Amino acid sequence: MLNKYFRKKMKPQKEASINRRHLLLATIPLLYSSFSMAANDTRPNIVLLVADDVGYADFASFGGEAKTPAMDSLASVGKTFTNFHALPTCSPSRSVFLTGIDNHINGLGTMEPQLLNPQNVQVGVPGYKAYVNEQSIMVSKLLKDSNYDTYMVGKWHLGESTLIDHQPVFLRGTWPIDQGFEKSYGVLNGGAEHYGSCERTEGFCSRFFENDKIISPTEEFPPDYFSATAHTDKAIEYIDEGKSANTERKPFFLYYADTMPHEPNQLPPELIKQEYIDLYYQQGWDGIRAERFQKMQASGLIPSTQDFPARRADFPEWANDSDPKWDTLMKKVTEPPYNVTWGNIQTVDDLKKVLAKKMAIYTGMIELFDSEVARMVTHLKNIGEYENTVFIYFSDNGGDGVEWDWLERDMLLHKGTDNSFENMGDRGSFTSNGPQWVQAVNGSLYGSKGTVAEGGIRAPMVIAYPAGNIEAGSKSDSIATVADLAATILDYASVQHPVGVGVKPDWDNCTGTYEGKTNICPMNGKSIRKVLDGSEQSAHANEPIGYELFGNPARDQNRKIIGESPNKALFYEEEGQLWKILRLGNGGWGLGANEPWRLYNLTEDVLESNDLGEQNPEKLTQLMGMYNEYEQNVGIVPQNAKKETNVSPGTDVRYLFQVTNRGDNAETYNLSCQSDWVCTLSSAVSVTLAAGESANVEATVSVPSDALGQTRTSQVIMARENQPQMSTNQILVTQVAETVGDVTEYDRVMNWGEGKVDPALLATNGKKLMQIEGYKARYYPETKTYLGYKPSDNNIYIYNLERYGDKITLVDSLPNLLTKATQDGF
């Protein structure tokens, strides 16, 4: 019924004449497979089951209260990984397990909100796109080219987007269909209301899509719509359609990326269990955390020698209503303006009931996700595909500790938000667990989502292959990472990566070609198939594994940069011991701005409670050296680099940038390096590139030994047809702490095919009009975006000329934008 409703009722977005040249670089797919294709392809199906924000201790087999029979069943025939690590947040983690490539090389060194500030030095850096760049190939593309059917349902969050009037606009070229998925359905952005509605947030709607069409969020969804059920319905539909279309067996790859239990905590009222509300009300975060800790120690997830860690000092004691820390929480729901969304909360006991229901809804969401997985697994059994399917079931990061419902977000003040006790979980509500529950969610591990501490990146995972050679019910305690999953998928599918697998992450290794594109990067992850079949204990013995995300600067209460606030770590497995160094800065769980490295032996101390840095300075120094090499190789850029000028005298500062020809014909680019100090380029001053071709160029500025205290400006300029087109942001590659100085930004001169953008108008005040042939247009400086209105077809075109100069996106049926632009004056 649901699918019939969509086909009949939902009106897909009308297609425009979109420039697709970046999608048509090759018309004949390249097959990289060592598998000899038979008419009846016996290779296994591969199903990637990704839970969104499930904590390490949430599933039943990892210590939680939730009943998760699907996870338990797959664990009983497969292998449980107790030392599996994702990345700290959703899209960076997804970018890595779909490409097998380090997030700083695949484009997800940070997330899009960090790049909205034009002063962020990461803007324009190849490794900081906030979407998967063109040098990284997703496994979906390789599998499709190797005769797999490829499907995706759920949350994408890997596309290029911009905001117009608070509406997310997703630009073509980075959708699932552009990344090798033949069929796809779900939500393009990072999260969505599970009922598919926009009633709560008048100015912001999630972008639901199917294949290459937007399903307009303004259309009414069916009354019984719920995300988890809809995603499973689509997955089963795609599998059945593929099976019917193929006369002989053809394997499929299904990326099942449901958004459960990502905030908001929503669940149909009939699925919210009173037994969980009562349990969490009676025991609170203190009691639940203690119970989970005991179960995890009994099952070996936490060493028996570790003591139960204390509750965080800023959290109130659940059983003590007089604890003054309750006052802070009470203010959030009893004082204006947020009291209007919460109903009648007058006492601490009232608040406890709300907090207990929050957690009960969250647990119910995990159970619903698992039941939908079970429904899909049952379907595969019914059609005879269960035995020959590799199931990879895991969470994309640790549990989330942010109180999204208590932050000052405009969406919560719009008409329709109702977080009263009776309405919690239902339409119009918006709640999340908050930091107090996250210690229990993550099994008392240190940290939470967003950090590279164990609570942010250690995630539950089970891999099962009923027909494969995996010891039923076995476990692995050796480290595995999300980067390993892509290599493992290709291993089981008998598909070779065109550049290589298991190569140390380094921009210098991005030398391959694929479908006419150059500078393609190899996979950094390694297949763990031998760990699965028991022929190998570890895939990463004596191999350093670096982690970093965001490159945040440390700021004081006035937002002034006062130092570095890193979010970085490195793992090293040696002689059966897993070592880790960690720095978190002044963010949550950190020790303050410019905190020193901490050293832990995770084999004995999974809670990261005993810093061994002073006891073992040799090991600390060894791992710090490994991390410094990793940071140089992948080009990590701290956000405060552009602001600082005290470069170490007598050093060479190296900058890496990328030149890409986005036109249809070969182009010659003239490069120059201008600096008050000596500046040299790694390539010739003139570079000729074919259509779609890229080249990495390195500039080196030699800082003289007598430069102490001096400030200098350096610019690397790329010119096309003698017109200044761009100058790179300075990308730090060496271990120098700061850059030389600011970089001058040049307006880009673009030919849109439809007409030319006048560069003179780009330099004028953003309130002035820009003319494109056949269009009326207006510039909005806050997003550096133009709205273009074409009267002949009554369509609105959106161009972001700073970051999306070669792409055109049609946004149809958005009368609020048309009204706004018309009122402002075309």
C-alpha cells in the first residue's frame, strides 16, 4: 500500500536541462574483477545494515535492555567484533565505509556546517568538501560495474548541498544514483522526522528522494508513514524487482541505511513500551549504567579488572531530587521560551518521567530497527537468498550526547512543536536523550558521538555469512575499522579496486585512473575476511591507524581563538596489546585548550581511565611520531591555521592544492606563487588538463631563519585565459603549527553554457542584480548564492558561485523562494 501510494500520490520534481557532463565521462563501464562472470552468478549478496547513532552498549548482546533478535541471530551464525571503530559522526563514517579511504582524502575531513564560515581555512581544500570527492570511488560503483545490482535505502548525507532560505538544496552529481546505486530511496540530508512531516519546522524540510527525483516535502505523506517501515518496504521491493528482471541469478548489494535511532526520538505510540518507561524511571541513568557495566564485564566487553567509573561531575544523581544539578535541567524546561513546548513540568519528579520516556522511545526505536532488519532477513530466506548473503550489521558512530531538544534552535519555537509527556514520540514532538543518558548508552566508555574517544567511535558490529566459512557465534577482539568494510565487501565480491587496497593513507598515492578520471586514490582499509574465517588473528598488527575530525580551534568565552582544540587519536596494535593516544581539547570530554597527548593501553583499559604517558614516555613519543606522519600525509588542516602567523623560523611551509578542469575541452592553466619569502611550485607554471582531469600542485614557502615575529602574505594563483580564477586556501602539510598568512580570494569566471556570469558583477555589492541570458536573478551574500528565475518555464534555478561553480540545480515548486526573490526585487 505504501509504495502504491507513492507512485500514485507523490509528484516527483520535474526534470530540467541539467548539465550532466561530469556524469558522462565514460559510456562503457570498466570492470575490475577477478571473478569469471558466469550466466548464473554465484557470488554472495552483500547487505550493509547501518544503525544510526546506536551506542556501544545498546544492543542486547552488547549489554543493553533492547530486545534485538535479528542482531542476536546473525551473531549466532557469524562473528561479533568487540573492537570495531567507526568515525565520530555520521557522514564522515559513511564516506569511509563506502570508499575505504581516509576521510581527509575522500573529502570528509569536516562536515558542511563547519564550512559555512568563509574564514574557515578548510574551505576549498580537496579533503574538506563535506561530500565524497571525485578522487574516491564508492564500492557501489565498482560492484555495479562488476555485474551486481545495487540498491540504497535510508539516509544519504554524502551529497553536495547549499541552503537557500533555510531549505537544503542538494546539487546533482553527488546523489546515490551518481555513485553507482541503480535504485535508491530515502532522505538526502543528515536527519529527518521519522513521520516524514514538515509540520514542526515551518522553515526547514528534509529532502526525501527516489532515484533522481525529489519527492516534495510539501506533499502529504500517508497517515501510516514511518521511516523504518518505508525503508524496508523499498528494500524488499528493489530486491524483488531485480530478481524478477534477471533470467539467471544476479547478486545484489544493498546499502540499508535507516535513520533509526537518530534524533528526533520518535516512535508510533503503540510501540512505546510502558515497561521501559517504568524501568528507566525507577533506575535512572545511574542504575541502568551499573547494570549494563556488569553485563559487559561478564561477557568480556570490559576487562574484569576495571572499576565502575563515576558519574560525570556535571550530571545529577538520579535518586537524589535535592542534588543542585537538577536545577540546571529544570530551568531548561520551565523557563521561557522553551517551556511552551514541554507542557506542565513543575517538579524534579515530573522531569524524571520525561527523561525516562525519552530513553524508552530511544530503546523502542532500536527494537523497531532490529525488527525491520529481521523482516528483511526473513524475506531473503523466503526467496532463497539468505544463505548466500554477507550481512554486515553495525552502528555508524557512538551514542549521541547532545540535547538537541534543549538547544536554542529556531525549529523548536515554530508552531507545531509539542513535547508534552503525552505527545512525546508522536508527530510534532522533537526530543533526544541528552548527555546524561549517553554514559549508559555507551556502556560507560569515555566520550560520545563527535569525539574520537572510545565512546564516540567504538561501535557494535556483527558480520555473518551463513554459507561462508565463519565460526558460528565467534568473537574477535582485534581492532577493525570502517575503512576495512569496503575492502572486505570487494573481497567477498571478487572485485579488485583499480588502484589498490590496504595502502597507507597519503595524497601521494592518489595516482590512479578510473572512467577517464585521474588522481584516483587507493583504499586505505584492509579486508578482514581472514579474521572472519579464523586464518588470521588481526588485519592491523604493527600498523598505525590515525583518526581526526573537524580540526577545531580552541576558543574563549568571547569566541576568540586561544589555541588548538584537537579531536585526534592514533591506534597501534603490537604484540597483542592495543595502544592509543588521544587529544580532545576544550570541547566536550576534553581537558582544555592545548591539552597534551594521553596514552592508553586499551587491551587493559577500554574506559580510557588510566593515562600512561608519564609511565611510558617512549611509547608516547613513538605513537606521537606516527600520528605526525599521518597528519602530514593526509593534509590535516586546523581551522585556526589561517589566523596565526608565528611560523617556526628556518622551516619550509608546504601547501597542497588541486587544479581541476571542469570544462568540456582541454584547458591550460597558468600558475604562480607570490610571496614575500621564497616560494616554489612542484610543477611547471603552466599545466594543461583534459576535460575532467585534475592535478595536485604543491607550493613551498621557505621561511628564513631570521623571520621570528614577522608576518608575510603568500598567494598561489591559478589563472585561465589570463583571468584570475582562484587562489588556494593555504593547506598545511608539514608539522608547522601555523600558516604564513592570509590568502586573497579571487572571484571565479564561469561559463554556464546558458550564458556567462559577468565577473564585474560578482565583485559588486550582493544586493545588486546579476543577469544571465534569459534569466532574472538576485544575489544573497549570506550564502553567496544566486536565485535565478526563468519566466518562460516558471522555474527557479539556484547557483552557488563560490563552491558549486560548475553545477546547476533546479528547484521546482518552492513558492516561498520565488515570493522572497520577487519581493526583494529581481
